[in-house]
Amino acid sequence: MNPSLKENERDTNGRTGARRGPAAAVLLTADGVRLRAVHYPARSAPGGELAGGGGSVETAVVLAHGFSGALSRPGVRRIAAALSTEFGVVTFSFRGHGTSGGRSSVGDREVLDVDAAVSWARSLGYRRIVTVGFSMGAAVVLRHAALCRGLPGRTDAAAAVSSPGRWYYKGTRPMRLLHWAVQRPEGRLFSRWVLGTRIARDWEVVPMPPRIAAREAAEAGVPLLIVHGDADRYFPLAHGTSLHEATGGRAELWVEPGMGHAENAVGEELLARLAGWLRRAVLATGAGARVPSAPDHRGPSGPQETKAGKAGGRA
């Protein structure tokens, strides 16, 4: 899939990514939805250049936000700024979120949105792509890693932060409210006008559950990191441990003491450790090896399919 770019994001030689600061683009998904995206060149590279433009950076991180998020949200921008000290970073707003087109399917067709962002990053000249998702976005990057295994558009590694372990979870008050926002007409109105998120009505077929996606991605050799806080008010810690168990221990699990949910709960120290894991994951991918643990690691370690089930469960 070839994302469409605005004309002012190409230099006179027709190359994308010629700008040295953040550059905006409109991406076109395989099912025709237009997404707003931003590319942050790595500030550690000489002049902030891309690998394809002669710079030293070869790895891009694609960030996938949670439900009701967007690329303009402070939490997403803060994480992008932190990771862009070392990597190129691509952020985007999922369908139905922010100024992107379409309606949110709350974890189903969003896999096409991640695929469009990964394709754009590769078109910018990056040789290695890693995905980092939060909450709904975490479940989506796991599924993308599973569905694209062995394909040219695959990711080289994936990190899932605050991911659900399964669909249709209603065990916490925030998740019961989310189901109301997704399943009820008045809830969808609330989501549209208060949260700024436009929601589609129904799943047609239940998408691959996050546990199965994690297992299949791990079996395919994709390096995986599962990060979960023990103070998550949306998805209790059992969701993170269930994902880790599904991989047979092949994924790395970080249990973060006192951490809440998703982007806004990620602190600077965790971001620094995450950057270290991404660095090691890329090197391990090139060597065909398992990702080594960081010496200062504190947590216990231990496309096709795009029809989507009933509205609802989602993360």
C-alpha cells in the first residue's frame, strides 16, 4: 500500500522526508480511509536526516495511540519527542480519531491504519520498523505483527503497553463505560462530541483476540515486549500476564509498580528503558537472536483477516 503524501512534503528531487523537522502527511489505508500522520526525524542523526537521505538512522518507531487518543494529544507528543532523540518516529491518528477520516472500529480495521503507517515509514527510507502501541493500539500492533509475519510489510519488533488480553472485558468501571460509549447510540454521541471519537456500529466478525495474536507473532519470531502497570484501572495486571503466558514466555514482560494506564502513565524512566529494549530488539532481529534483557531491568520477566463481531468489546 502506498500512502499518499501532500505535495509540500516532497523535495525538488521527489524524495519524501526531506524536511529536517516534523513533517505532516495524509496516509491512505488499503480500504480507502485517510489518516493524519506526522514524521519526527531522529535528532541524534547528523542534521536529523533519514537513512534514505544519507543519514545514520535506520530504525523508525511507529506509535499507535489508545482509544480516544490522537497524534496531537500531549501524551503521544511527549513520547514521540522522547523516542526521536534516537529513532525516527511516525505518529498517526487512528480512523475516527482526531482529524483522520472514517469511523473507529475499536481495534478491528485499525490494523490497516498501522499497516499504512509502517508502509509510510519504509517509504521514507527506514530499513527497520518497530511498533509501539498503547491500550487499543497495543492490541492492534500485536495483531499486525501476527498477520504480517513473513510479509514485506512486517514489523521487526512490537511493544504492547497496557494491552487488553481479550475482547469484551467489562470487569472494571472504566471498561463498562467504554462499552456504553461503543454499544449505545447515546454513548456514541457522547464519544463523538465529548471525546472527539467517531465510532462505527458493529463488528461483522470478531477479530483475532490479543492473546492469539501475541502467540502467533511470538511463534513467528517477532520480538515482543509486554508492559503493564499493576495500578491499571482499565485492564488489571492479569491481562498483561495472560499475553505473556500465551507466548510461552517468548515475549518479555515488564510489570511496572504503581503505573496506571497507557500513554499518560508512561514516565521518563520507563521511556528510557523502552528505548533500550527497542535498540536491543532491532539488533537481535538482525542477528536472528532473542532480545537480551537489560542489566538494569526491574520488572519480572519471566493482511488479511479484515472482516470484523458485534460492536463492543473492545479495548
